[in-house]
Amino acid sequence: MTIFVGLTVMLLFAGLSYAEDKPVRQLKAFLKNTKSLTADFKQVLINEAGNPTQTSYGVFYLQRPGKFRWDYLKPFQQQIVSTTGKVWFYDTDLEQVTVKKLDESMGSTPALLLSGQVSLEDNYTMEQQGVDGDLMWVKLIPKNQESGFKYVLIGLDNDSLGGMELSDNFGQLTRIYFSNVVLNPPLKQTLFEFTAPKGVDVFSD
């Protein structure tokens, strides 16, 4: 009886270990098989008290490796465009463009984690978080202590992208919910080309 119980417990824990590893394996498979992506998104900023402070809506484009674009449409129009090792942040209302090197923009552009521009295994510790809200969640903790954020959560809906959550070092959460996701569509390269409009202020780091 003791041997039988011991074997049963061992098999149970082996099964749990296998199940716990599934989200990480699923994330790796998603990144390997995804060359391009489009999706609508809803982004919610949450303060230290846990209260939402701003909700934005827009469209997200991804082209691996290293290209992505966020078009914020409501309530304010903004663009974040990345290609050729740089990221352009364009605020339409402020008529201002900020240009940063790709690696300096990690805290503000969680799409870098999906773009193939950085190695997840080299830069992050990956932990499965189980299922919540019909999504499988993987937690990415930066190995670099000087990173601008504490962690990023990536939620997978079967073999597709469902959501992300970014926690920065100031106690603010950014939650992103994706919908109408299309995997591997043909994308025009002009989507990832940015030219500052005439008359706007351009700041480069």
C-alpha cells in the first residue's frame, strides 16, 4: 500500500509539473510560429491604489523580427512605431515626436517581448501562472535589475495572443486586451516606416 501511494503521488506531481510547464511551451511555440500579427487592443492604466486612470483603444501590428506599431485611436491619437533599431513615439495632440534606441524603450513598449528583437530566455525568468479569464498566463521577470519594470504577463488564448500586463517600478500597471487577432497576415512594410510630420518637435535620445 505504501509503495502504491508513493507511486501515485509521484505520478500526480509529474503530471502537475507537465501541466505547469505548458504555458511556457505554448508561449515559445507562439513566438516561433508567428511571423506577423494584427489585432485591436484595449489598454487600461491602473494606479497604485488599483484604480483605472485611463483607457485607450487602437490597433496593433507586429512583424518579426523587430518591427511593430501601436496606433492609439481613442481617446487620444498616438503612434508608436519600431524598425531599424529605433522607436518613434508620436503624440498627435502635443505635436511631438520622441525617438529612442530600441533597447532603451523596453519599459514603454512591451511589444519588444514579442518582436524577436530580444531573447526571452537570456533576459527573463519565465514562470507559468496558470489559467485566468480563459487565458494561459506566463510571467516574465527581467534578469537585469536595472530594467524599467518588475514583470510582464503574457496571456495566450490557445495558439493566439490574448492579453498582456506590465508592472513598472512606480507601482503602475498597464493591462492590454487583444481582440480580432489575425496571425501571419501579409503586411505592407510602409506600416513600419515613420516620417515626422512637418512642424512637429522631434526629440532624440
